[in-house]
Amino acid sequence: MSDEDRSAQPHAVRRVNPAGLSPPRGFSHAVTATGSRLVFLAGQTALDGTGAVAAHTFPGQFRLALTNLLAALTAAGGTPADLARVTVYTTDVPAYRRHAAKLGRIWRELAGRDYPAMAVIGAVRLWDEDAWVELDGTAVLP
């Protein structure tokens, strides 16, 4: 769908952040979505095109995992603004917290300021043994 076609339609994803809840930083409390197509995005880590983990810092792995997630979304016809839900799995929650400000800058650089509903979940290990972070998501396309 072209940008011109998209602009003629109301956006399918609306962020909801009630005043009575803690102010969200880097996520939305709720997302409502209406549209014609759901896109379920598989977990993405910092794998390059050869299947090897190609980043060796926590922010680097987050950047590449998000880049991979957005590449899959783009291939399905979506944009970052279409993301309704993203889950971050990490083997190192303290590292995620230490790097939170930098991870937020990476998100804004790659995906903009429209935050989906999000969760960060600690995991013992990920499928890709050298990965510290994995992202999956759901998008709703108009």
C-alpha cells in the first residue's frame, strides 16, 4: 500500500494511556486496533543474513533484533506505526535496565515515537544461544 493510500484511511492503531496510571515511558498502556489484516511477527534476535549473531553488545543486539523485526513487518506491508504489541525477551533484565535510555533512543531512531503495548520478560536462555535479546510482535494493517 502506498503512503498516499494509507493517508486516505484512518490509522488502525490507537494508543491509550489513562491519566490514572503511571506515565508510560517507552510503551503504551493499551492499544486498540481495527484493520483488515493482522501481522504476527516471529521472534527476532541479532542474527545476520548468514544466521550468526552479528552484534556483541546489549544495545547492538537490541538494534539488530529491532531492525530484523521491522524488516519482517515491512515485507508484510506494514510500518512501525502499525505495531500494536511487542514483547522483549532477555536473558539479562539488569542489562536491559542499565541500557534502557540507549534502547529508547534506538527505538525512536528506528521505529519513531509511536509505542506499542510492550512487555519485557526475563528468560533463562533464547533459541539462539549467543543472543541476549529477542523481540516479537503483532501489527494491525489498515
